[in-house]
Amino acid sequence: MSPQSTSVAVLIGTIAIVSLMRPDCTAIRENNEGFKLCVTSMRGVTDLSHQNITSVPSSLSNETQYLDISYNAIQTLEGTEFSGLSQLCFLKAAHCGLREISATVFTHTPALKILNISNNDLPFIPDISLKQLKILDLANNLYPSYELPACFQNFTKLDFLSLGSTAALSVSYGDFDVLMNVSVQHLALGAGTHWQKYESGSLAKIKSLKKLSLFASFCGTFGMFENLLVDLNVTQAKILRFISLFPDSCNVSGNPFKNLRTMPFIQNLTLENTWINSTFMVVFMKNVWLSPLHELSFVNITYNEDTPDGFHLPTINHTINLSSVIFNGVNHYQYRYPTINMSFEAFSRLTYLKFSGTGMNILPCRVMTALPSLEILDLSDNLLTESGFWWTPCSHSSVFPKLRKLSLSRNRFSSLSFISQKTHQMNTLESLDLSFNSIHLDGDCYWPAQLTELSLGNNNLGNSVFAYLSSDFEKIDLSKTGITSIMQKDLTRFSKLTHLTLSSNSIQVIPVDLSVPALLSLHIDQNAITSISREVLAGLPRLQKLKAGGNPFVCSCDSYWFITAFNKSLLMDWPLDYTCNTPLSFAGLPLSEYKPSKLSCEMWLQAAVALPVLIVISAAVGLAFHKCDGAWYTKMLWVWIRMKRRGKKRSNILNNASFSYHAFISYSNQDSDWVDTHLVPTLEGAGFSLCVHERDFVPGEWIIDNIINCVESSYKTLFVLSKHFVQSEWCNYELFFAQHRAISVHRDSLVFILLEPVPTNSLPKKYLRLRSLLRQQTYLEWPKDDRKQQTFWASLKSTLHIADKSVVLKDIAVAISDTVPLVADQM
């Protein structure tokens, strides 16, 4: 063996042989591109799969954009099945047992771009008309031939076509004639059967073909396969994918891939779900060395070592073109590790290497040192640990001289502090993926300054993880790491941070003081966030991409700004992943369809509307207050309250005291002549005790208090009514208090004497109660006739005589009032 070659025992776990089945080669394309291409709102998505229906329901919404009727018992599509579905863009009708599709069934679906009718029982390729069709999947049906009907030449926008039938065992020269002027970029062909015939020139007619995914077996008929490669060279196809090319235990003889050497346009080759012997591998790799291939992939292969020395590739004298090699899923047939002998120096141009799903538990030493141009190394989905990757027997003095990205995802690494120290050996490492491991925060971490990207997704780390990260990091992935909250203090150190992924955590609130000036991309989807406010994003001035779908948004004013004003072009997953969670009345409603009113949510607008309304209402109330003498009533209310409080304090003290006066006389000063010459002399001459304000008000006391005292100390209150009385402010006060006393104590304590006629409608509005009393209660009118005056005095005296037994001397009542405070002080 040459000194420049090395023997590498790649440690691959022993895995039982798995059955080979056709992968769903269109699923990923449909799910991603289909939704992006067709669906603008989840309201337009209708999933009727597994519903045991036998026909397309007629009650479908005319907003339907995506319709899935797979896994039902629908044998025919005909007539007006899709009438009214003018927006239908994506139709999936797989596994339905379809046997017939009418040529006019899609007349009413002019917007249909993706049609999946795979895995049915169609006996022929349907003749349909769909001018906007871009993706068509007809795989796994029962048509006996791949000959396409004439309608396919009208599929001018068709980009991807999948054909496959277990009944079609050959490809004839004219099968694809109608595609000569159709821009099909990607053709998936075959149903996993062994082809009996392939006529040369059949695929060469598809001039636009750039990628072929072939699902067919050629064991024993390699000449047919070589002809197929010749035709693909004519089409200038760049990407070839061969699925189940060689069945289990196929004895590959000859050199079926020799034409690779003469295919100048080929760039990418994938062998998938196939059986590979070490003998074939040697021959195959020699052709690869001599071909213009840049990318080589082995996906889910079963490797059988049928030579005693394993895979042995002699040293070659020229540099190969390969820049990318992928092993994604390797099942080893023998119960021992394979032996691979080859020169790593031949891979001087290799920049991308992937060993994923191989069961590797120790990284070969030469992989770390003998690949001078390697920039990306993917060792995901293996059994590697710290001791297996940094294997003790290896010399780590010169490790991956140009490596920029390293993926150790889905392995068994645990110590973050140990890994942080070891990365210092990789002087050019910029990106490290440690997702889906068992990482623990076991100590302080010291990361190299050139490392700017770290992924720790799907490790249970918690809120403290930020303290173990480098301030030099520009991209951090902490998705599904058990984070429940983020604080500004956690992110303050990361001045260079441009990309932050916090998906699938339990974060409820984004702090309003969040400030990450350099951040360009933020993923906070699949958390517990109910709203995103303007203040939150104010601290992210350079934000260009935001992913926030899958959160339980509250459809209220909290989300108003985000729904109406936020630039939706920044949202990577808008509008499909944004729905209302609460309140229940809006649950499930797409956020894009929730339309809160601006007036109900904008505080400044509410204030702008409310202020004029408040001013108008205040003005109206003020005007009514003024017109209805509100100021006077307010003043009287205050005095009345004071009177009530005073009455309660004195009620227990003077409970048994009698009245001091027969009557308190309320009159206007302009009527004092009549009072002094007629009323007072006549009544006091008859033995009545009267309270007259000019004589009996206590000097020094408030006039209101004097009025209240006199009213309360008198059995009756005589009102001398005249036009002057109505115009007197103090007479109005006296009338007010006497009126309230009449209501609350003695309803007959008011006596009205009319000196002159006073119409009730001339009284102020504030005396509504007095108006009523004058209408209902008898009053005395002063007559001008002397004879009638005698009757007047008799009636007035009889009114006051009732109180004779209750009236006591004024000085006795005063003495009692003066004595009570002294008694209270002694107690």
C-alpha cells in the first residue's frame, strides 16, 4: 500500500437489512412549495382525508385553495365535482382507488397548479386540461404505458412530473414526444419494477430536463441503463437520482456507469435505497474519479463487503473534481466493521463531507488531518461522544485546517465546557451544531473568538444557558431548550448577535426593554406568547426577518398594532401560522382576518373623540345647572346637611323641650310696615309669642343659623307673601328651611298670608314644592274690608291657639339649652 494511502476502519453499527420501498419523492416539495405557492390563509385549507366519503362534497367553500380527499373510496372524478372552486390551487386525491377522471372535471378550477393523484388504480394516463399546472404526480397507478396524451403539450408551465406504474415495464421511443416543447425541469419516472425494455432516444426528447429521479431496477440489463445515460447526456441533465437501482443480492457485472466519464454536464449523482457490493463500489468510484461530478450522495444504502480486503481504491495520479460527498444512512450487511483503503490526498478539492446515520462512534484520525480543503463536516445522527470524536490515539496538533462548519447533531455529546475547550484546536471553525444531544451546563465555557454560530437546540438547558455562551456569537439557536423567559440582562453581552432562534420554548412575554441593536433575524414561534407590541420591536431596529407563528395569540387590542401596522413582509410564516387562541369567540380565526376597530384600540383617538363629547356634555349640564338654579340648590343642600347633622346632635338633649314661639314670621323688609303695625301688635296683644328677625335674631351668629333656630323653635311659620317676598333672597332661604321642616316634622307648620295676589306661576322654579302647596293648602288672604279683617284675625288666632299647651317661656328654654352643656361636661 502506498505511504500516502491509509487504511480506515470506519466504524459502522450493525443494522438488520431493511425492506426497500419507494420514498415519497414529492412529499417535501408538495408540503413546502405547495403551501407557499397556493395557500394564503388557513381558511382556504380543507382536509377531508380518511373521511370514508365516496364523492367530492358539494358544500365546499368557494374560498378553498387546498383540498385533500386522500384515503377515501372515490373511484371517479367527473362532471361538476369541483364546480365553484375557482380558487382551488392544490388538489390531493391519493389512495382513493381512482379509476376514471373525466376530461372536463377540472373546467371549473382554472387556478389549479398542483395535482397529486398518485397511488390510485388509473388504467391510463388521464387526458385533462390544466394550463396553470406546475406539479403533477401520477406515480403508482396501473396504466400499462408511459405514453403521454396530447393534452400534455398544453402544460406550458409544468415544472415537475412524476410517472410510475407497476404495469408499465418498458419505455418506448415516442412516449414523451408531447414534452418536447414543455419546460419540464424535473422528471420522476418508474414504480420500482424491473424494466424489460428501454428504447434509445426516449428521454433525449425532453430538452428542458435538468433533473431525473429514476425508480427502476436494471440488474442484468446494464446495457439498457447505459443507453439511458447516453440520452440523459443529450438533455444536458445536471442532477441524477437513482432509486433502488440494484435489488438485494444483485451481482453487478461489467461497468454500467462508464458513461459518466463522457457526460460533461453532470454535476450531482445520488444512489438511494439500493444494494451496493464492495466490488461494484471500486468500479463505480473509478468512474466517479474520471467524471466531472461535483456532488456524490449515497442515501439509505445497504453495503455488502464481498471482497476479503474490503473496499480498496488504488492511488490515482490526478485530482478528482468531487467537492461534496454524502453518506446519509448506511446499513451494513455483515456483522463486522467494513474496511476502506483509499488515499485521502485524492480529495484535495473536497469542501463538504457528510457521514450521517452510519452508526459511527469513532472518527478516523485521517479525516481530521488529511482533508486540507474541507470546509463543512456533517457527522449528525451517529453514536459519537466526546471521547469518540477527539479519539485519544489521534494526534490533534493539526485539526481541520480550513473547517468552517461542524455538525455534531443527534449524537451523544454531553459536556459543553469540554467541547468549548476542544474547539480551540479548530482555528477556522465558525459554526458548531450540537442540537439533539444530551448537553449539560457542567462548568464555565471558553469559546474561541472566531466561533460565531452555535446551535444547542433540543437540549434541556433552561434559562441560565445564556451565561455559558460567548459574547462573540452572532448566530445562536436555542430552540426547544426549556427556556421559560428571556431578560434584557441575558442578551446585553451579545452586541454582535444577528440571528437568534428561540422556537418551541415556553416563553410567555418578550420584555419591552429588549434591546439587541444588531439583530437581523428572530425566531420565537411555537412559544406561549399572546401578543407582540410596538415597544418590543423598537429595540430591534435592524430586524429583517421574524418568525412568530404557532403562538396562542389573543385577538384583542393587545394585538392591534401587530395586525394592522407591523410590516408583514418581515414575517417568514405569515399568515398561515398565525391564529387567534382567545377569546373563545375568535378561537381558530386567522389573525389576518381579525379586524379590530381603530377607535376601540387607539387611546389617543379615544381621547380625541371623548374630549369634545365630554366638553359638550359638560356644557349642557352646566347650562341646565344654571337654568335650574343649581348653584342655589347646591348651597341649600349644604346648609340642609348641616341642619340635619345639628338636629341629630341636639335631638337627644332637647327631645322633651317645647316650642319657644307660637310662630316665626317670615316677611320682606318692604312689608315691615304692615307687620309692625298690624300683625305683631294684634297677635302679641292676644297673648301669642312671636319670633321676629329684627328683634329676636341673636347678634353675632350666622344669619342662616338664626333662621334655622327660629324655624325649629316655632310651632308655626307665618309667611307674609307678596311680590316683595318673592324677590327677597333671605325670604327664599326661610321658605326653604320651613318647607323641609314641614315635610320632615310637621306638615301643617306652614301658614301663608297673602298681602296681595301672587300668581303661582310667578314663583321661582326652585319653589316647585311651594307651588304645589299653594294649590293644595288653604291660605289666608289679607282683606281690605275692615269687617273681613276680623274674620282674618280669628282664623289666624285659632291656628296658633292649638299650640298654647306646648309653648313655654322663652327664658326657660334658653336656660335649659345653657344647662345641658354643663351636664354633659360633668358626665
